[in-house]
Amino acid sequence: MSIDIETVQEAICIPNFKRTDLLEIALTHPSRIYENYNNRQQQDKQERDYRRLAILGDAILGTTIIDYLYQKYPDFNQQKITDVKSQLVSRKTCYKFAKKLNLKDLCVLGGSERLQEENKQIELLAEMFEALFGAIYLHYDRKFSLASDWLIKHFIKDAVDEFLKSNQILEELPVDYSETISSMNVDESSKLLWQMKEEADALVAQDDQLQTLLSWIHKKSSLVDTSYKHTQVRAFYLALIRIFGLGFVRNCDPTVNSNSKVRNFFDSFNRVNALGLELSFKFNSKFDPANVLASILIVDIEPELKQALQQLKIELPNPKTEQVRFEEWRQEYGQNWLDRIKQLIGYDLVLSEHQKELLKEYYEKNLLIIHCLNESKLAPEVKQDIEETLFLPTQSDNI
């Protein structure tokens, strides 16, 4: 099986592609390259060429998005441009671009990947889209304007419009949904809330690793002896993993370059004040890790983790005012603390970027449901029935 160049050219709307060899490289996955016992040196070169195209495409993709936002939206500040760019270069969005091209039908995969369900090939197809765009950039003789015009016309413009529209809706959801829910009768609001829950569950229903995580959260919360509801405790543990645990891994690693985001994360230790467990599930799309940290330090749900973080808080140099000393501390002690926190949390803190995006969206949708429950006219027992089903795995084997 080989690449159907004519079909590919038609799909990408570039007839008479100058270098069809680049299309062959971009659309032949390494799982196929190593499937046969050919010249290993040649196979390694072919994989290297594929990876090079992917990293080139990824870089030009990011530059195109920033250039487009800079020109199209003069009112956007640095943070807004960065936020939109981060969304559009994500594996989730690149996968959508690949799906729009029906890339799986155009590429060549090895037997190990060919029979996989597409929802398990998101990262693979996202990377292949980047490799294809790298090939298109070279087709245009490295002329940025031509390659970016192609990308904007077929993908970026619509993706930016969709993101800005959905982001605006998300920002308005608490008000709009409050008004909608409060104006509904009991049957209507109950039906809407159950529908919202089904949509939230569907985000992570097919991901075995995320289902295992939710099962771990369910078991952990069921062992907690507290006056708080189990739904609140489950929300806390999800926040602990998603916002604090993964953030600690990302920012404590001494092999990762220090920057303002790293310092902002550790500055949470200096900003902890009297916050309760409720903040772990407060509706806020821009969640602050200091809230989760405060919950750990104030509520005795994880006493050993609490003790360790109290010790860390004492020894941690101020990331804002002692930047040099902080970075020296991170280089010398960061890995030890990273290993210690991982052990104390007791869960494998390794998720793909796509899984992190899914978990974030799942988390926020559940918080929105809680917000709407509080605004609805449902009877307390009905509210409780819905609330008790939140933050639970849907796969029965994981419960």
C-alpha cells in the first residue's frame, strides 16, 4: 500500500504538488516504516525525515497563528494571543484539522496502528497533520505568506472564530444558564442538567486512563471521613491531580527551563490564605493552584501530603523576590521534591496533552453543573441525586 498522491493533492487543494516525495514522507507513519525488515539505516533516515517535517510544521503552525491574530485582532493583548495560540496548536485541535482532511484515509499506517480505533490515534494524526503542513511549507519554497495563507484559508480562520465564539459563551455561561435554569420548570431543568452531565461524561468515557483516574478518585474520596460531601471531595482530588499534581511535575522538574510560569506556580506557597475545601470546586475557568494548596493545608484529608507541603513552604525561596536563589533551590532539590510529592499523592502523574485538555474540559463542565444545580428550582433530593453522580467513572469495571 502506498500514498495516493492524486487523492492527497485533491484533498489539500494543491494540484501539481512540486515534491511528491515530501507527501510520501509526511503521510507514511513510522509504524509502517519499520514494519518490514528492510535496510535499517534507510528506515531510520525515513523516520528522521518524518519527524523533521512534523517539528517544522509545528513551528510554522504556531507562527502562522500568532501572525494571524496579530494582524486580525489588534485589540488582543499578549495574554489573549497566547491563550488562543495555545488552544490552536494543541493536539486536540491538530487532530480536528487532520479529521477535516480525512487524513487517516490518506496516510499509510503499520498493522499495529491501522486497526486501532481513531479516538486512540489522536496524537498520531495530529503529528501527521503537522508533518503534512511542513511538507506544504517546503512546497511553497519556504515562502511563509503562501503557506500561512493556505493554512488560514482551510483551517485557522474557522478554528479561531469557533474558539472565540465558544470562549465568549463559556464566559457568559454562569449568568445565561442561571437565567435559563431559573426560568425553567422542574422537568425541563432536570432534563437539561442530566443532558449536561451526559455530555461531560462523554468527554472521558472512551479514555481508559482517565476512567482509571476517576476510579482512583472515587476510591480515595470514599475513604475520607469528613463532613464534606463525597462529590466535593472527589472534586478536590480531581483538582489535586489536574491543577496541583501535574503542575508540580511540570514546574518542579530541574531539567525544564525556569520561566515566569514556573515562578508563578511556586508563588502559590506565598499566597495561601484562609481558603476552604469549597474552592477546590468553585466555578472558575482560570483556577488558581493556591486554592488547591490551601485546601490541602487547611483540611486534614491528606495529612502526610499536608505535612510535606508545610515543610516545603518553609524551605522554598520566594520565586518572585529571590529568583536566583529559587532557581538554585530547584536545581538542587527539585527532583527530590518531585519524587516525594509523586509518592505522597500516590497516582501516576503522567497524562498526554490531549488527556489534560479533556480533563480540564470535563472538570469545568462538572463545575458548571454544580453551579446550575444551585440556581435551579429542583427539590433538594433531586439536586442530590444529580450531584452524587458527578466526578465518577462511567466504565463499570473501574467502579
